[in-house]
Amino acid sequence: MRKKRISSVKNKAPNVSSKKSFQVKRFYGVAISGGKTDKTAMAVIEYYPEQGKIFLSELYAKIKSTDNKSADQKLHELIIKKSDDIESLSFDVPLKMPKCIRCCLSCPGFEVCDEDEIKWLRDKYLERNKSKRPKRFFTPYTERPAEYHISTELEERFHPSHALGANLAPLVARAHYIKRRLKLSAMEVYPRLSLWRIGRSLGIQKSYLRLHKHSVEGVAIRKSILEKLSDKNVAFLYSHDIKLMVGESNAFEAFLCAFTAVLKYVKQCEKRPKGFPKNEAWVAFPIVDIDWSFLDFKKIMQ
């Protein structure tokens, strides 16, 4: 039975209302892996605004190729079969290329470029180099302002990979390939930052939030975090889904992507900072002090 569940069986959300009909919003989150691996995962969260309830209704882990169908096609079909019913689709990788890759203008070199995104990055690096050594230059064909902001301007040190850095570039290429076939808008999520903000707002200790993907301690830490979310009634999680997310970090991060999309829907995510380039990509992540009043639960912060 567990094996069947891991190959993705739809859950039925508990009855949240005595009424025959009620409003539901569905949020899809995807954690991408390499196209030739079987680690891609997708989570579907249902949010019932009137009842103030969140349910993890579907969880797919190890989406992989079969003899006659690629993993890309399988993921595409899982999304497209309910595309009319999706409030939001989120990925854990960049969905917009760095400015210099998108640009079609004659290039004068980034040192003198007048495009807003390049000027923003150049100014940030010039300011950094006034006080830090060694001096560094940016690479506008791999870097984006969003990652720079996350790595330098928040309360905790985060180190997101460059959008086209060596580790992330193949995943970005795959996400673009999948997304271009979908007639759906999508958002970017950085799961590590989402988990940090959600966890801190619920009183989860910092060490757990920093090590959730650790190869040795990650299993126990993910179990503790998910139990905390369930105990506080932040989300309804089936026990078999908890076991799956404990064992598979990508399934856990797909859940974080979908959950972040819910927070964005209820206006609990950070807005672009003042002066941030208007046409540049932004990453969805929760505000520091999340207002949990959109949920109907009584155990919060107890």
C-alpha cells in the first residue's frame, strides 16, 4: 500500500464544511531535479478561505521516465490535466533568465551598460567593494538581482545559486522547457528561505531550519518540522505524506513551494524592495512576521 501511495494516489480532503459546496483554491508546487534523475516532486495544496483550512491534497514524488514516456511529459500531464483549476503554479528554480541572456541590444559591456537590471547590480557590487575584500565583479549572464538581494539583505545568510550557475543551469533549462508548454503563469520560490520565515514565525528552532536538507540529520529534522506544522494546525497532512516528505527532501520542498504560493495569495509575502528593477524577476518568500489570522487554528504559538 505504501508503494502504491508513493507512486501518487490522490488524497481526499476531509469534510471542511457542512455545506454542499464551498470555495477552494488549489496551489501547485514543483521541486525540479535533473531530467535524467527520478527526484522531481509535485505537491498540490487546497486552501479553503471561508473555513481557514489548508490541506495537502496530492503529493507526487520520484516522477520518472518509463519505457514510452519521459519524466518531462509525465510532469506536464500531471499539471495540464487540471490547468483550469490551478490558482498558482510555483517552481523552486529561476523562471526568468539573467538580463544579459534576454537582451537583444547591441552590447557595450556591463561596465557601462545603462539597462536598469545591470545598473542595479553594478551599483550593489561597487558599494560592496568599498568595504570588503577581495573585490568582486558580477557576471550579468549568470546573476540576477533577486539572488543578490536574498544573499545580502536579509536577517539570515542565504546562499542561493546564480540563476545560470553550474549547479542550477540544467534545472533552469528543464523548468523552462516544461513551462513553455503550459499556458499558465508561474512564480519562483526559494524553499530554504520560505522554510526559514515560516519556521521562525512558528517558533521552530534555527538549527532545524538551517539543516533540513542535511544528509545525516535532515530526516529527523524534516520529521520534526512537519509534525510541528501539523500539531499547530497550520496544515492538514496525512501521515503517509509526512513519511514521504521526511524521506524525500524534494517532496518536502515541493510542499514548501505550494505553501509559499498560498502565503502570497493571502498577501503574506515580501514585496519588491524600493528601487528594485521593475522588469526583473522576483522570488516569492514570506514576510518576517506572518499574520496567521487567515487560518482558523487555535494552537498557534502555544
